[in-house]
Amino acid sequence: MSAPERHQTSPGRQDAGLWATLAKTHAAGTLLPAHQHRSGQLVFATRGVMLVETPHARWTVPPQRALWVPPHHAHAIEILSATDLRTVYCQPALVAQCASFARRDEVHAVIASPLIQQLVLGLFNGGFDHPTRQLMVSLLLHTLQHTPCLPTHLPMPASEGLRRALALLLQAHQWQLSLHELAAEAAMSDRTFTRRFTAEAGLSFRAWRQRARIIASLDLLASGRPVKGIAHALQFESPAAYIASFRTLLGCTPNTFRQGQHGDTHP
């Protein structure tokens, strides 16, 4: 059973029919089972790390980053560390008014720029009247169009055998397991495992595993763990190999990312 949650709604829970806000604090280990909303939502973590999973992929969202979930998209959320969430809900009619928001129908993580952070947090500030908040919500949606995506998306295969094998990596953290051992867990030959994985996930298992390790490291970085210890835990050959792989995916070093800065990322 997940740890208890503490709920805190925003002042007056602003809800004008087209948009609403909600603040929650979740303890580490909290699991929000698969669900969906009639509205789109931007979930911003002021503190902590969360894992969001859809039927086809998962996203790790570090602190000071955000995730857009379109209306009617089923998703589950696992809280990896104590997390303060600030969520802005936008009804489809409001989202449709922002024609420039090209990714409005896609789940995606974004770098929360200072402007996005101030717009989200400003919606929880009782000092702004409703017309001002309405403008802030509209500006927020327009701003998302120009915000780089954070490449923490991890595609997942559909078949049960492959998912069972991947659970040994993602849930049990047994990163030392070989492809042969994982194929055996999936009740497949090495060749079948490799072929089916690429067909279902859209990338090779080798590339997926490298990406999965980098994404898994984000929670360890947020917890303050040293880079050397992270590299060892995730079975990188050396800290330098981990740093190089991290930079390739996220455009900066682990410590720079931990400090809330980042290089150029791309969709």
C-alpha cells in the first residue's frame, strides 16, 4: 500500500469552467493508479521526482520540470521521492483556442523555463484577480509551444514477456543482467527477444537500455547521490562513461542538470 498523501488545494481552488488549479504534496512511494481527465493538464514538480506511465511509454519528471498530459489520456503516476505538485487543468475548449500549441495532443515533458515557473506558481497566488489569471493560463499554453521538450521519454514494448523482463531492470534495478538472462525471463531466444523488442519499442534494446539507465539516474541525482555512485549502481563502465552518455541524451552534465540548468535539448 502506498504511503499516505497530504492534499492541499490552491486558494479558493480556482475553477472558472475552462481551467482549474490544484496543489498536492505526495510522499515517496505513493502510486496514483491509471486514470484520465476530461481536461488537459500541466503537472509541475516544484520538488521531487515522479514517474508517469501510459500504455505505451513512461516519462520521468525531475524537480523544476513539467509534464503535459492531453485530455482523455490514461496515465498512472508513481512518486519516486517526496514531491510537491502544482497542476493546471485546461478544458479542451481552452486548449483548442491555442492553435500554436502543436504538441497539445502529445504527452511530453518540458523544461520549465523561468516564465513557465512564474506563470504556474502565479496561478496559486491569491493576489491576482480572475481576469489576470485567465490571461496567465492562455499565455502558459502559448509558451509551451516554444518550450524545448525534455527527452525523458522511454518507449515500452507491448508484449507481456518483454515487459516482465524489463521489470527486472526498471523495478528491481538489476542492471547487471545480460541480454541472454533477460531473454530467458521473457521465455524467448536471444534473437527473438532482440527482434521483437526493436519492432515493439521502435529502437534497439541496446539503445533502449542506455536511455533507460540515464533516465533512471535522474531520481538518484535528485536525491543527492554522488555521480560516481550513480555510475556504479547503473553498471556504467566508469563515471566518465556515465557523464558522456548523460550529456548525449540531455545536453549537459549530471551535476549541471542537478543544479537546475541544462544545455540545448531537442524534441
